[in-house]
Amino acid sequence: MSETERNARHAVRMARKKALIDAAIDAASDEHGLLIVITGNGKGKSTSAFGTMARALGHGMKVGVVQFIKSRTDTGEEAFFGRQPGVEWHVTGDGFTW
């Protein structure tokens, strides 16, 4: 089987899969919130959270942030997202340590 044929078969399979997923989304009637907790060592947690927030806001959803941090400092992310409609921002744990 040539690469072109493989790509065509793959496209057909993905179109069928997309149709099933789209039908399930159309049939869904529950609307509910989603809580995402991002923890762990190393880098990437804030980047992941802010990217997820931007995508949700882009789709017209409301978002909320609760930050548990050791010391309170103003951040550019808080300043930017705080100006966006549909964003609620809370910083807690001032002086909090593990």
C-alpha cells in the first residue's frame, strides 16, 4: 500500500471518528464546571494553567484561579488575566510553607 493510500484510509477513519464524537457532543445535555489541579516539582505548571485559561476564555468560558503561594508578588499574568472579562483570581497562602 502506498503512502498516499495509507493517508487516504487514515483520513476516512478519522472522519468517521470525528462524526461519532461530534454526535456525542451534540447529544450531551449536562453543563458543569471543571476543576484542574496542577502540582509538582519543576517548571511548566503555570505555563500549562495559563494556556488552558487562554483557550477557555477564547471559547467564551469563565475561569477562576486559586494560587497557593509562599509569598505574595504581583505578576504580569495576574495583571493581564485580571483585566479579562470572566476571570476570577484569588491568591492564598501568603506565608504558607509545606
